[in-house]
Amino acid sequence: MKLFLVLVAAILLLQALVQASAFSNNANSLANVDEGSDMVALNKKYHKKINCNNACSRRCKKASRKNVCHRACKTCCKRCHCVPPGTYGHKHACPCYAKLKTHGNKPKCP
């Protein structure tokens, strides 16, 4: 009976060590992303940093209200770290961008 209890305790201890090691490795990999990198950690997913000013200038170049378009686009870009290609549509390329809504439940992003 004592041998069984020692064996169970050893297995539990080994399992705890393995989980602690895995947690430590994940924490180190997230901590090793430096500020100069072109990657950003958001919710443990990595997104490529983009230049929101350039991307939104491209997106809003044909808009009739360029300032309004550019302001909304930059807000969406900063949250989602992506801007769909082209001047209209193609929101499937950036699902986060497509999902953002205003308080009136209208699409926020141009």
C-alpha cells in the first residue's frame, strides 16, 4: 500500500514538473518578442506590424470624405493590425476589420 502511494505521488510530481516546464517555455517565447521586431503579440497570436498611415491612405484614396475615412481606418488598423487591399470591399482578407461595428451596429471600418 505504501509503495502504491509513493508511486502515485511520484507520478503527480512528474506531471506537475512537465506542466511547469511547458508553461515556462510559453512565457519565455512571448517575453522574447522585442520592441524592434515587426511582430506584435495579441492574445498569444502574432500579427505583423503594418504602417497604418500608408495602408489607410491607400484604402481611402477614392473616398469622398477622406478625413472621416482615414480616421476610422486608422482606428480599425490599430485594433486589427491589418487593412483590406484595394479601396473598397475585400473585407474577407481581414475578418477583424470587417467585424468592428459602431454603436449603431453599422460597419465601423471603411
